[in-house]
Amino acid sequence: MPRNRLRYRISAVVGSALLAMTALLLGSGTAQAALPTPIAASTARSYLSGMTATAETHASTYDRDLFPTWITISGTCDTREYVIKRDGTSVVTDSACKATSGHWTSVYDGATTTDPSTFDIDHLVPLAEAWASGAWAWTTAQRQAFANDVTRPQLLAVSASSNRSKGDDDPAEWLPQSSFRCTYARAWVQVKHYYGLTVDSAEKSTLQSVLSGC
């Protein structure tokens, strides 16, 4: 992907996210945003077929601090608080945008909770994975946009145990519960395609296998 096109796409993340935020009530109350819907399986298969399997690089130089999180999305709401509210049901927040009640179900493993502190915000394409797939060459601003992208299906509120089980693994090393695998593969390809990130051979093979059954 040409560098100027990649810069345009990444810089567009912040603008599109801010437009989405203005349409939402992010203070107290129960108004919520819709969970981003991944691209269709057919589109994901097409995108994936155009990705040349490429070995990962620069893994040893990864540092999470190079991906600033969390940032303020609107008012007092930061990225985590926004996703917690978006991914729950009947969520009520206080004036500081902290969820005070609601119900959450982890799409990775089916775990449920009424205590959002027990859930993590997962980067569907992990930050370390992104780094080794090309983000090592980005600016800090571009990495911040990626790490706080609430427009693509890149951030999900999931159980802490499933998030820790996944770690920095790609789909060749970890997949969620079977009922969510097609959605996960579609979202993974969408995010990597949008940001111009590479896929390695094992990762591509696993994604092709999952998507073929979707």
C-alpha cells in the first residue's frame, strides 16, 4: 500500500471516530453505540487472497508504551469507558463516564458479568502483532490511532481470562469460541487490510480455513 494512502487511512480514524462520538450520549444514562460490524466473509476472503504471506519482523523491539492508551474520546469518556458502555446492555454511567450498572457478555468465551472491572478491553489485532506486522514503521500518532480505534471492530470488552489466554497470539495460535470465529476472522482481516498490516503464512492459512466455513 502506498505510504500516502496509509497515512490518509490512519489519520481518518480520528476524524471518523469523533464524528461517531458526536452522535452519541456519552455522559450519564443508557444511550449506547452499536458494536462495529465486520466486513462480509466474501469481502474478507477477497482481501485475504490479496495479502502476500510475509514473515513478521522487529518483534524484539516491541514496547507497549509506543501505542498510547487510553485517550479521551469525548468529555470525560476515555476509550475503555466508551467500549465498556458500547459492548454492554442496559449500561448506566455516572458523570465521570464510569459504568455503575449493566450486563456484559464476553464474545470470546461466553462469560458474563455485572461488574465491568472484571472485563478487559481487547485489541482484536494485538498491539505486539501489529508492531511485527508493520506498525514498527508508523509514527506514535498513527499507533495511538490504531490502539484507540472505536470505528473498526478492533476493540472489544471481553472477560479478563479470555484476554489473558489470547495474549499477543494471532489466529494460528488462538481463536475464540466456535460461535464467534467467523466474526473474529472477518474482523481480523478487515483491521489488517485497513491498516496495511501484513499476515504471516500460518496466520493466513488459518484465516482461510475459518473463512471458508463462514
